[in-house]
Amino acid sequence: MATTPNKPAVARKTGASRQRQTTHQGFLTHRNMYWAKLSGGLALVLILLYIFVPLPGTHFGASWLGYTLGTIGALLILWLTMLGMRKRAITPGRWSLKAWTSAHVYLGLLVTVIGTLHSGFYFGWNVHTLAWALMLLVVASGIFGIYAYATLPRALSANRYDEDGAITEKQMIEALRSLDRQIHDAAQPLDAQAAMLVGRSLEQDPFGGRIWNRVTGNYPDCATHSAIVELRALRASRQRTKDDLLGRIEAQLSRKEAMLERLRQHLKLKSWLQAWLFVHVPVTFALIAALSAHVVSVFFYW
Amino acid sequence: MSFVVRQIALKSSGEEIVRSSTYAMREMTVGRDSACAIHLPDLAVNPVHARIAQGADGVLTIIATTDQPFAVDGRSTQQAEIDPAVGGELAFGGHRIAVALDDDGERPVLTVRRVEAVSESAEERDMSAAYSLKGLLPGKRISAWGFALFVLFAFLAFPIYSYATYKPLAMNQDARRPDGIHGDSAWTSGPLSISHKALNNDCQACHTQAFVAVTDNACLTCHTKDAHNHIADKARLVQARGEPAGMAAVQRAVAGAFNRPAGRCVDCHTEHEGAGAMPATQQQFCADCHDGMKGRLPDTKIADAADFGTAHPQFRPTLVRGMDGDKPLFQRVAWGPGLQEDNGLKFTHGQHLSKTNGIAQMVRRMPGQFARSDALACADCHVADSAGARFQPVDMETSCQSCHSLSFDQIGGTFRTLRHGKPEQVVADLRAFYRSTGPVRPANLSGMARRVPGDAARQSTAADYARALRFYPGGAEQAINQVFSKGGMCNDCHVVTRGGTAQTAGFAIAPVAQNDRYFRKGWFDHKAHVQSDCTECHSGAATSNKATDLLVPGIDGKGGCRSCHVGGDGARLASVSVKDPVDSSCAMCHSYHMDAGAPWVPKNDRRKSEGQIAGRQTYRSERDLRQSVAIAERPRFPLKPH
């Protein structure tokens, strides 16, 4: 009898409860940050080696430690590039894509330490420093990508939710189409001048604009916005009638503008999620080219 | 007169719905207004955009009601005529109106069709593309190829092209590439040192062959005469370095495998280290060979050295060990306490620096004439040379003669002195003195002076005078003997023997040799030590009462260099306590290309190394600094081989 009070607790511990908790573990915290610890430890060891191994004070890259670091760094860069091939095959377990991505991220950070130590902090306007700079650029864009992946999806969701629930990308377009149809129908009685303003709003591509507009979410040439402003001015200058057609259209345009605002915010966040790869991937290949030139040049002018 | 208007709408399935209506009128309107016969619900169309009138011949005349035009067969206009029999197409905003005759050939048929969507958003679009950056940025694949090919071209193909173009210039001392951009200059791992600055743009001057490490022959193309010869036998040099151990051995093996042989000039004379002067020799650089070299080269005469503080052999000062005529014979002797050196003089430092004896008393009686007022000081005799590193030989006339006078006669107020350093002149002068002068003529022998009456006294005086006159020159030999013998002015300082010629009356002065540099394999600079008292290092000076005592300090002991100087990294022996240690690497005293000057120091490091040598000493002016070390403008090359 004395043991009964403990029983429920024991039962929960055995997992007999039907409540099950599944927590998503991202690639950053995969395996209790195994790769982060490994990379951090390696970086520390390499820095200590760099400081304490007695070597001739000439070009560090030409010492045995320098050559070793250079070889490891080059192979590591090639392996990191392999993620592009590896990610197309999703597998579970120890060598899962998540594990691979985790290793990619943390070993990618480690490669900056390896590359910089390999340089011996000796920089100039040459192919060697070019390769180093491209490496930093790739890693920096990758760090930005991680930042984007870690923070933006939340903002993306928040943007999609309103009091009526979430809205999908398809629904965003449909909503705009619906609004456009309504505006189109409502605007039929308008005179030529007002109809032209409304027409501009309808004819403007909601996905238009340049990369700059997309990334900043700032569209100074928004036809819907200018239509609202000009219609408002038009309405103010005209005699007020019982049937406030301009007022109704203005209200509909405002609804469209709000919808556009949300779409553009969505596009902005999505562009941030994607844009870094447009640096990360091409510069990686430029880096591999520069790395090849670096290695060949060293042996060429031995 | 009538028109047929067919409005065509599209079902979502794509099927067409045709609504046909007939208007029996001559003229009808086209516009957005629902009152128009042809009603176009299109915001790009005016409420009443145009009128279509049918002429008697059946030709349709279309006239715009406002300034806003419409299109006929793709061309914008305000007015047009269309023969329905021929046909035509009108465009208003997003609508097309095809004009034709009906099947009967009687009435014109206007087929109205919406061709543009109500709005841009209503257009069909690829969702995944629309929400991506497609079209806004160049594709990843194309830019990856573009960047990679650009880099490969600019930094691989172009440099190889440059190399191939100018390869024939290799091994030619005067061949230079023209100014301009050469692809392979992007391969440089750093600028060349100042002495090779002119070659910065000429990679092929040293890198003569692709994938072949820089050869000695490339160096010797220009360095035909001045390539030094530290050790003539290169095999001995490599042997002295010994076999590399540990990771260095691995590197050696890998380098060998990659066609990078050891023992080349560039092993030590590394380049591309930056645009300064060549760097100062590092201690490790020397110790690589000299640490434990006896073990690797048993027949070497050079003692092992690795660090001044802990592993440096005892000094071996060069001492005068006899004379060959006037030339001193030198010999390097290991330093030890009580070491003697005979310079031919009887000078004792202790006696002259004493503060209590007659010498000190004399100084006290002549205030202002000596460096100090209570006794002689070092500076009274020892004067630094122009560089300040060493001292001028002590000069008899300026340093000794004020006390050790060589005067022997006075004429008026002028003293006549014997000629120092010329014993034959001394002898000649003394003989001449006694020959050309005579005893003073007695007053009573001449003139009308008063005298003792009588001839006897006069005869006696005359006889005395005649005898004095007769024997006067003989006094010269006596004087000469006196001067050279004990108690004479020569004998005070010099060792005098009887082995001379008749010219010197049989006397001979032992030759004197003042040693101007004791440490000839190392460098010592007195200027760098001016803050110290002389006796801090020359600690025996005040008490040395033997002329042959060597007062130069050794490495250890009282006044030894290790009293202040520790190893390059501050290492020192446990037995030595140093108050203000001065880190001293090999290059402070030794130079690979040792000559009579100071060890070579890179221009950039001169001030620093200056401070290092001088300890905490600060120089008041740049001139002082320059005087302190004889600064070499370039690495010196040895005047004579080892």
C-alpha cells in the first residue's frame, strides 16, 4: 500500500502513456551538436598547433604543417561541395541527410580556420588570397543561409496567418484574382480617366519588379497604390454623388493593396531564403577553380 | 441595314459560347457603356470609344469618339474603313473584333472576343517559378560555370600562357619582360625582397622550368662573383645540418618525392617574404647546424653553440703572442681567469688608477687637466674611435707625456724633448746636444769684468774651462746610458735590452703591440655599452698590478657577458643570476658574412636592434644612433674565405 502513490509516475516513465512527445531536432542541434563540438575541438587543436609547433619563420604554407593543413582544407572543400549531390538522396540514420548537413555546416565553419592558418596570415593580391577570399565569401553566404533558415520560416508563417487562418501561396494568387475581378466589374461605369488608373492596377504583374524590389519588399512603382492616391484626389475634386462609386473602388483597391503587401512580404522572405544560394553555389565553383589554380601554380613555380 | 454582333465567351473548359444578336441600325457604338451595341467590359476602353457606320457600298467606317485610338489590323488609328467583304480586325483594349460578311454575303458580322485576361494576376502562371527568384537572378548553374571558367582562364590559363611566352628569357642576366600585365604575376606568393625588387615582374628569372624547383644555376646567373662560400664543400654543409627528424623528415621525404631537392641556395635564402630587406638571421637558423655539430662533423674546429645563455663555448680572444719584427703575432686562446698578454709595455692599470699614490696626488694638484679630479680615469688615456665601437691605440704624446716627460733642455721658455718611438733619434739628439753646446764660459775669462787679482786665478780658471770644454761631448754617452737604463725615462715604460745597433748606442726597445680587437669572430660594440661603467666588465682594471694582465672579460664570471646577456629567448644557466637580462640571439654578435664591421641588421630592424643591444639606453639623436653601429647598407660578403 505504501508504494501506490509512486505507481503513476513509474507508469509514465515506462512510456506506457499514450501521450507521446516528438520534438523536431534540426541539423544545427543534430546528435547533441556532435559536429559543432568536433569542429570546435579541431579548430582549437589546429590553432594550438599553429602557435606551438616550432617551424621556420618563413612562409607557413610551405612548412609540413602548412602543407598538411592545405591538403586537408582542399579535400574538405571538395567534400563540402558534395552536399549538393548528397542532398538529392534522402536517407535516414547515422549517415542521414540531416547528419550530413550538420557536418557540412560545422566543418564548413572549420574550413575558415584551416584556410586562414594555412595562409599563415600572409595575404596579397594574388591567386592564393583570391582562393582564401572566395572561401570566406562562400562560408559567409552559408552563415547567412543558416541565419535565414533559422529565423525566417517563423516570419513566413506569421505573415501567412491572419484571423481567418493560414493562407497558401495558391490562395494568395486566387485572392488577388478575385479582387481584380471585383474591381474590374465595379469599375465598368467609370469615366476614361478613372478607368485608366484602375486598369493600371489590374495590368501590373503582382510578381513583377526587379530583384531589388523583391529583396527589400519595397515597390515604389506600385500601380495599385498610386491608383488609390489618385482616385482619392479625383474623388475629392469631384462633386459628391449619392452612389459613391469612386469610394467603393478605392476601398476595393485598398483591400488589394493589403493583399499585395502580404504577398510581397511573403516574396521578400522567400527571396531571402533562396538568394544566399545564388551566391553560395556559384562562388563555391569559382572557389574550386581558384583552388585548382592555387595548387597548380604552387607546383608550377615550385 | 443591320449588323450581326457575335459575343464569344470562353468556358473554363475552353469551349466557346457564342451569343449572336442582330442590330438593325446604320450606325452603332463600341464602348464600355452597357448602352453601347458592342459592349466591351474593358477598363482600357472608353465608355463610348468609337462609332461604326455602314456606307451605301457596305464599307464600314470606324471613327474614334475621343482622342483615344483603336487598332486596325494591328495599327493604331483614330479612323478607319473596312470592307466586310475583304475583312479586317479591330482591337479595343483587351478585345478583338473580327469584321466579316455573314454566310449570305449580306450583313457585316462583328465577332467580339476577349483575348486578354481581366487582370495580370488572372494570367496563367507557373506557381513554383512565380514564388522563386527565377528570372530575377542569373541561374546558379550558369553563374557557377561562368565564375569557374573566368577564374580558370584568368588565374590558370593566362599565367601559363605568360610563362610559355617568356620562357626563353630564363637564365639570362639582363633579360627583362616588358612592363605590363603578366598573368603569372598573379601567382606570386608575396613581393620579393628589396635586393630582388627588379625581378618582381620577371617570374622566369628564377622559375626557369615548369614543375622544377628553383635551381642554384638560376641564382648564379646573376650572382657570378658574390655568391658566398660559407662552406666550400656543400656536402659538409648538408652533413652539418644533419638528417631532419620527426615531421621535418616527413616533409623532406615528401619534398624529395615532389622534385624539391635539399641543399639549394633557396633553402636558406627564402624569397617572397615581403618587400623589406632580407630578414635578420634567426637563432634557429644558426642552431640548425651549430647545435651539436661536433657529433655530425667530428673534424670541425668550431665548437658547438645553440644559445648564448645556455650553450655557448667560452670566448677565445685573439692575443698578442710575440712579435715578428714590428708585426705582432696573434693567437686565439680560450679565455680564463689570469690570462696574460704581453704588449711590450710596463704599464700597470692598478698603479695608474690608484686613488692614493703619487699619481693620484699629481692629478689632485692639476685640477681641470684630467677627466676626474681625484685620480686618473680610463678616459684620460682611452679614446673611442670614430664609430665608437672600439678604442684608438693609446698615444704616448697625448696620453703619457704630460707626466712621462721627454724634455731634456730648455731654451727660453721652450722645452726640447726627445723623439718618442725613434731611439736612434734620441741617441743622435743627445750626442748633438753635447757636441753643439759647451760649458758655460766663466765670467772672469773674458772682458773687463772684475776678477781676482793676479794671473794664477785666471790660469786656473782657464785650465778648468779648457778641460771642461775638452771633455764636454763625452757627457753624451753618459746621458744616453742614463736615459735607457733603469731609472731613465725610456726604461720607465719600455723593456730595454742590450741588443741594439751602434745607432742606438747598443740599446734596443722591445716592440709594442696594442691589440685593437680581441673578439674577431664576434662583434662587441663599446658604444652600445656607454651606460655602463668600464669596470663593470673590465673588473680587474683597478687592482691589476701586472702589466701583462688581460682585462678583457670572458663569457662567465665577474664582469662576464652573461652578467647581462641571456639567450635569444631569455634562456640562462641556473647558476647565473641576471638583474636586467638582455635577450641576445646569435645575430647580435655574429654575422654569417662577418667582416670588420658590425653584424648586418636589416634596415627596418635597426632601431629595434639598436635598442636591444643598448638595453634601456636611449639615443638623443639620429646621428648618435648612426655612430653606434657601423650600419651596412646591404649584406656584406666575406673578404676572405674561412
